[in-house]
Amino acid sequence: MIKERLPSKSTLAIGDGANDVSMITAAHIGVGISGLEGQQAARASDYAIAQFKFLKNLLFVHGREAYRRNSYLIAYMFYKNVIYVIPILAFGFVSSFSATVVYNMWLYQLYNVVFTALPVIWFSVFDWEHDKQYFLDNYRTYRIGLDDVYFSSSEFWRWFFYAVWQGILLLAICFITLDDAQEQDG
């Protein structure tokens, strides 16, 4: 009923028994608790925990940080792809689309490893905005998801325009550097 009444909102269902399975599967996010009533709820859920006492950490610490990290990483993926393509596109206009490559082939291959894999691994393992107890003591920090602080259209466009601006700057630096090199060779 909630999904139909408020389609723009996400629903969370928490249950610990077989009677909760349909509710858990109908919700956007299902949390099953392994308990005295069996494993049916845990098997049907997106997340399974062993006891109700773990629910607070799951929601207010890991859920909040997962939202923040995922928001940053989605924006970062768009950013890195735009900053990668802008110099190629601009160079295409400058070179009359002559199929001349901007980057060395090794740079094409290393770009995704260096700027995709390593930052994502580092960020997901080591980044915490605050320590875990701070999140539990200050429940207002959880509102970032409700207020779309990190995942809104304005945030997306901010990252996008940063990437366009920096991509153009990269191309300008390359042209200035190569122009100076040509003048010295000539």
C-alpha cells in the first residue's frame, strides 16, 4: 500500500518469520532476522542479521554510510567518464575528426584501472565520515538520505560541470605544452 501511495519513496520491511516473507519481498529493501521462527525471512530478504540488536547498526551506521559512499561513487563514475571524453571530443573538433588519438594506448588501458578500481576500493574500505558511535549518538546525521543531500540532480550537475571544466583545462594544458615543444623543436 505504501509503495502505491508514495511511489517516489523507498520502503523497508523488517521481519523474523515465515509470515513476514511476502512483506519482505514486496518492499524495496527487506531485512530478515534469523530467529526462533526459522530462516524463511532471512532467506527471502536483501539483508539478513542474526538479532534485533544489530538492526540499529545496520540502519543508522552502515545504511547511512552506504548511501553516502554510493552517492559519491555514482557521481564520481560520471565525473571520470566525462573528464575522459571531453578532451577526446574537443580534440576531434580541433583535428577535423581525423581519427588521431589524443592519448597513448597505455593511458587508455591504465585509466580505468587507476581512476576506477583503485579509488573505489580505497574509498569503500577506508572512508568513514565519523566514527560509528557518533552516528548512533547523533541520529540527525541519518537525514542525509531523506533530504537527498548527496544524490540530487543539483549534485549530479555540479559533478558534471566540474568534469567538463577540468576536461577542457586538461586539453588546454596539453595544447600549450605541445605548442611549446613544437616551437623548441622548430
